[in-house]
Amino acid sequence: MHSPSHDHTGARIKRLRLERHLTQRALCDLAQVPYSTLTKTEQGTLPASPRLIAAVARALRVEVATVTGQPYATELRADELDVLIQPIREALDVYDLGADPEITPRPGQLLEDDAQGLLVAVRAGEIKRTASQLPGLILEQTTAAHLENTTAGWLLLASYYRTAYDVTSKLGHPDLATIALSRMEWAADRGSGAVIGGMYRYMRALTYLRAGQYRTGDRLIRMGLNALEQADAGREREVLTGQLHLGAAVMAARAKDGDAAEGHLEEAGRIATATGDASDVHWLSFGPTNVDVHRVSVLAELDEYGQAAQIGKAITMPKSWPASRKSHHFAELARAQMWSGQLEDSFANLVRARKAAPQQARYHQTVRETYDGLEAAKRQLPDSFLSYGSWLGV
């Protein structure tokens, strides 16, 4: 097997560390990570875990994306996705300029249908199509919302901003994803949408999870739960509440608080038993299956990789489940199997992640880190392993 890519995450950590004139011991002290873990990660013989990446980024005072190498510019150019980012940025920038006199919005139902279509498309893994259509639709709905100044109009604009968050975060642009979230909150406030406000805080908490700021993320989760208490009782509120508990479970696990993580999982499971499969509610894929999938993530974050792999392998996902969620689960399962030494099964699930949602998998950090881990293991894997790496661009 060929040697790990020269620009793997460990190599970037080493480069950033040396730029700051830090020894490995000094960085370990700053980041509060084990010395052996850091040294093996820098050498490329151990994959970088999300927790390590976040801890190192915080210690070096850089963005997580700087450590992971996102956005993956070469691949974005090859897929002709790089040219779609700037139009999204420009569409997000004009949120407060009022109605554009050169835009005549179509009837609200058509804009609603398009918003739902984008939500479906991004969950089907059709990122390029979504990114292509999104800027023009944001501009159109921005004008419509300012002209009509109705609750429905502002909440529809919030939906478009949510899709902008989905697309930009999947393509590795966390700065733009953060802007999209702030726009989502702005529109939701004008639409007096308590449920959308709760969803916004859930998504914002995920950005803090990726950055390793678990305390802030937990505070946002609690704010989201409080916001949902102001919403009308019913299935919609229950689903959002359950999803917030799932986010909180992963947050607690990343912070190595197993008891809190289990408590959130149990509460989400109780709610899911009552709601059943609620994939149709705000496209959150909430339900018993999503609780099981999050349990795999929680166990992996707690370094219980063998148990995570065992549970994850037994999960049967509904045929109707979005391709993006299937792909994400396969990536998480592959990570757990790689860490527990099940290398062939791990690569098989990387292949499943690609098959389910290729555009998403190509830019998925967990897919790339897991591939690097398999590569570093120096064990015999099929020839298709090398072609997979070429596809990833590593």
C-alpha cells in the first residue's frame, strides 16, 4: 500500500505547530491531548479524531477548517462547485436591503414548492443542483418577504437560508454556513417562528460542536429547548425537542460526559417512541432510527468503537430515509470499524457512503479521515481502495 498523503490532517497539524514554534509536548499541554496520540497523528499512523482536531485548532487559535484543509479547493474546482459559492454569498449579503426593484417574485405557492424541492434535493445528496438553484431563489424570496411582510413569507425565507447552511457546511465553508445561520435567525424572528428558532439554535450548536466549544454548544441546546416551550404543543414541537436532545447527546459525548449523553439519548428515544418515524417534519429524519444512528455516534465519541460498530451494523434504515443521512451513517460506522480493527468492513462502508450520496461523501471530513486511517494501517485492501483515494483527491 502506498504511504499516506503528504497533506493529511496530521501533516497540517505539524506544519501549523512548527509555524508557531511549538514542540509536540507544548502543543499537547495547550490542547490537553495525549502525547502519543499527537505524535502518531502527525506521523500519519493514527487518524485524527474530531475531538483531537477541535482541541488542536483551539490551542493553535485557528479554525477547524484550517486543520482539516477545508474547503477542498481542488476537488471543488474539478466538480465545478467552486463557482457556485460566491453567488450564494452574494445572495446572503442583501438580506436587509429591502425589495429589489428588478425582481418580480412569483406566487408564494411556487416559491414554497421550490423551497421544499431544495430541502428534498440536498437530502438526496444533490448538492450541485441545489447550489445552482439556491442563489436566485434566495434573492426572489428576499424581495417577496420584504414586499409582503407576512409570517409565512419570512419563515419561507428562513427555509431558504437553512438550505444555504446545509449546502455550505457540506462543501466545507463553515464561515459561510455561520452567515447563513444568522440570516435564518433574522428571518425566523420576523416570522415569529418559535419552532424555526429552536431549529436555528440546534444547527448553530452543531457549529460549536465541530469547533470543540462544547459548553457554548450545550448552552445553545438549552436555549433551543426553552424556545420550543413557546411553540404550540404537538408533533412538530416534539420532533424538534427530540432532535435537540440528539444533538445534546453527541455534544456531551464529545465532552466525555457519558451520563449526560445517555440521559439525552433516553429522552430522545422516549419522544421517538411517541412520534414514530417523523422524517417528514422539517426534514430532520427524526424517529427511532435516528436515535439508533445517534447512539452509534455517541459511542464512537466515547471511544467505545467496538460497541458502536456492533450496534451500527445491526441498524436497518428505512428505504425512505434520505440518502444524505444514510451516507453520513455509513461514514460514522466506517470510522468505528476502522478504530476497532475491522478494516475491510470499514472500507465497505466508505463505499456505501459514496454510493448513497457521492457528492456529500467526497467532501465529508469523516470519510477522508477514515480513509487516511485505513491507509495508515498498512494492511491489504482491494485495488478499489486506491481508486477510492483518487476519487477523494488524497
